[in-house]
Amino acid sequence: MSGTLTNSSTGRGRPLSWQNLGRTVAGGYLPLAMATLVVFLPLLWMLLSSLKAPGEIVTTDLALWPRNPSLQNYADAASTVPFARFFLNSVIVTVVGSTIKCILAIFTAYALVFVRFPFKRVIFLLILVALMVPPQVSVLPNYVLIAGMGGLNTYWGIILPGLGTAFGTFLLRQHFLTLPQAILESAEIDGAGHWRKLWKIVVPVSIPSIATVALVTIVSEWNEYIWPLIVTDHPDMMTLPVGLTQLVNSDGGTQNWGMLMAGAVIVLLPILIIFAALQRYIVSGLTQGSVTG
Amino acid sequence: MGRSDIGAATQRTPTTTRSNPARLATADAVLPPGEAALPRPSRPRLEARRWNKRTRRDALVFVAFAAPNVLLILLFTYRPLITNIYYSTLDWTLGAASATSVGLGNYVEFFDSPDASAVLGVTAIFTVTTVGGAMALGLLVALTLNQRLKGRTFARAVVFAPYVLSGVGVGLVWLFIFDPTYGVLSWMLRGIGQLSPQWVNDPKLALVMVILVYVWKNLGYCAVVYLAGLQSVPPQLLEAASLDGASSARRFVSIVVPLLSPTTFFLLITTLLSSLQAFDIIRIMTPSGNGTSTLIFDSYLQAFGSYNRAGYSAAISVVLFLALLIMTAVQLRFVERKVHYS
């Protein structure tokens, strides 16, 4: 980002010339633009299509921009299935689930790093291996368990099985290990216990890491599909991704692309906005462990 | 590298704990004043008093802090692995009160039926092509992003974006693009005088379609991880090779690729694991699994599709889990040795 076009050529000791300029465009800007467009255009197409009238979609003569942009497709989606309710459910599940997961991760990571316990290594290993266990494999047994407890079509039934958090614990533990011991020492002299050390020192200095864990958790809770799909069959309890499936299967849903794109926008846009604002944290959280951990 | 870091971090724990000045300081409080003035680190006498009042309280704090999370992980992550094995020995309709034990019958049925080769074949094709495709394209994008270009931070974010989006939403967007009548793709094909193929109805093309969309969604992850790897390649090394007359292709093959091998290894493991678990895109784009029944999707369809065959589904889940386990073990055993660590 720091270099300009001229810098990029002179920086490597090459003179600025038309040949170099050509090379920078062909080997740099062209593929860069292509990669960006390949990602951007389908999403733009979704947004534009959601604003089009049915006649502009069910046609073989495509136009890029909607002639009379309207929110009719959104209204149609909301009258076909309870979309507002799906949205509310998704918000509830995401907020409650992510909050509890983050708190659990903070407590567990603090215990693993700062509290003495004989079987700490074993517990850490247990959490580490859980990172590798595919959640999809546990769907059937968890369904039987939650159904037996009467958790089908309930918020707690959707939230509970995903609450144990190996990812957040691991990420926070790695961060807590890097904290300088001196800051805890001074609190200790003041006679602070673990509770106060956790909330008055460790958490305040770890806000960026906690934000990373929180954002990654929010994104995955919002997108979670297979579990809510199985555990809900009543429209009033469905989350957005499940509700979108419901919309596809509804009477007016098949091939009603304008309405389906409106539904897709409702699912994708909140995460896109969060990502646009805070992508640095999200990218670092999701690619953690790849290079320097 | 993630893996080696984990190991290093694990070994660091006891040191951190023992030299934790906070704990030493509180333990000092119960010692005679003269002792407390001694230098802090590593005191055998402190170590000997393992179960004094302070450590007992620490143990209680540990349990209170860690137990909820650990119990949830045991209950909803580990317990299902064992329950699945038990379920897989049953002939059991989901929802039915009783089941009959059939031993390994479900496994025999799966591997005897033509389903097995179809499902395993689709899983293999899907996994290999998505992992290979996302990693190769990701590396290309990373090489582009590694140049000093204006707007590359923006491009990096855009390319990564699909990775954080809901697979259901993404799948729908692409289903519209692939629509044989009203999709953009059919419009483009008509432009060159071609008819759009029936992407969803043709089993082979349906698989191609979900592979393309899955790669589109995941290549940004590979690109960003590869980019971080590329940025850790020392520029002096490349300059020296350049002065020695090595071409850029030669520099790439002889310097960059070997130095990237830890990144490649990390990506191989993480993308393999996630490809084998791919569900959202496949479910929304091809609900009946016509040509796209991977292990995970077949397991879902058997239990929660129209069949309600819980025992059979559990058997497929166990097969999937074993596949994941073996693959991880093989990678750890054989691949890591050949990886270059700087």
C-alpha cells in the first residue's frame, strides 16, 4: 500500500520505463483487478437483482441496473416467510451465543495461564484436540440429546451445543501467555485475587484479542447452518440461513430470483458491514496460527 | 507455523506458571519475613508445599473458571464421537423408541452398496479439487498482492470477504448466476452462441458447480495465509539470487516455494478438514444431493432427509471421522518431515 507505481519500479533499482509500466499493469494491476471483480461482481449482482422488478429478472435480455429500484422483493420475502422473525432469532442466537462463548473463553484461558492446577496440560490438550474434531460429525448424537431434553424449536436448544469454545480459548490463551508478568505482580502486591486480576488487568489489556475472538465468534454464529437447520422445524424459531432455505422451498420461492436475492442480501449484508469496518481483526483471527501464531 | 507454535507454547506453560510472580508473591505472605526478602524465581521449598491452602484455593478457582467450558466440550464434542459408534451398530429409525442391534451391519451395507463407491468418489473428487483449486488460486492471488501495488490492502479485504459469508447466502447468489434460463452465465453463453447446460440437474455438472462456488468462497483464506508466508521470505535472499542471474521463475521455484512449505502444510491440513466438512453450499445448491453426495451430506440425508435412518447415518459419520483422523495422522507423520522450517 505504501509504494506508488514509480516507487515499485525504482525501488528495485530498475529505471522507470514504458516496459516496466507495462509489466506492472500486466503482472500486477490486471490480475489484482480480476481477482477483486470475480469476488465483487456476484455480490453486486445479488444487490442489484434484489432491487429489480420481476419483469427485469425473468427475461433473457439482461440489464445491469434496475430501471425502477424498489424494495418490493424485500416486502415479498417478508410476506412469504416470517423474515423479520428470522432476523430477530438470528440476532438473539448470535448475541447470546457469542457473549457466553467469549466469557467462557476468557475464564478458561485465564485459568490455563494464570491459575495453578495439577492437570492443566491434560485439560489444555483436551481443548486443543477438540479444535480438530469436526462439529458436523456430532450432529446426530447432539440432536438426540437435545431432542430428549425438549430443546427442539427453542433458543437454548439452538445455542447450547455450540457453547463450548476451543477456538476462543486457544486464541486467548496464546495471547495471555505473552502478557508481561510485571503488571500482575503489582496487583498482587495490592492483594488482588484472581477475580480482580482477571477483570481489572488481564481483560482491559487484552481488548484487541478479545475483540478478535468476539468478531470471529459472531460471524460463525450468524452463519451457522447445519445445527439450527436440524433443531428447528417451526418457522418462528428459525435463524436466517435456515429461513432462507424455507424461502427457497416456499410456494412462491422457486425461481423467484428477485425475492431470493433480497433474502440473500439480508443474510449477507450484516456480516459484510461488520467485515468492512473491522476486517483487520477478523482476518487475523481466522488466519491465526498460520505464520507466527 | 501453527503446529510448532502450539508445541512451543505448551512447553512454555509450566515455566510461566512457576515463575508467575503473582503467585510467588502471595505465597511469600505465609512465609517468615526474612524468607520473603529472598530473590523470587524457582524456590524448591515453595514447590514442595504443593497442597497448602493457597494451592487448594487455586485449584478451586481453576475448576470454577474452566469447568463450564470443559464440560460443554466433553458433552457436545467428545461424547458424540462415542455415541456415534454405538448408534452405528443399530438398525434405528430416527424418532423411534426402540432399535435392534445389527453389529457391523450398517457398515457392511454401506460398503456393499453402490452408494459407497459413489459417495467416496464424490467426496474424493470434491475434496481434492477444492483443496487444490483454492490453494493454487490462493497462491496466485497472494503473489499478485505481494507486489507494491496501489489498493492492494483493499483488494486483500475484498478477496477474503467471501470466506466470512454465509454459505447459504453465497450458494443462492451463485445458483441464480448458474440458472440455465435467467442466469448471467446462460446470458453470456448465449452471447457466444451456446446453450447453458442444466447445471443442477446433471449430476456431473452439479458437482462441478458446487466445487467452483466452494473454491470461490475459500480461496481468499488461502490467499491471505500465503501472503503472510510470502512476506516472511527475506528479500535479501531474492536479491542475491537475482544478482547471480537467476530468473524470476527460478527464484520462485528454488527459493520461494521451499520457504513457503510450512504455510503450504498448514493450509493443506486446514483446507482438507474444512472441505471434508463442506455442507452449506452443497445443501442449498443441490438439496437432493444428485451427484454431490459427499460423506457429510449423505450422512445428513440419511438421518434428516426423507429416510430417518439414524444408525446408517451414524455409520457414515464414523467413516467420515476415521477418514479425517487417518488423513491428519498421515499428514503429521509423513508430510511434516519434508517441510522446510527456516
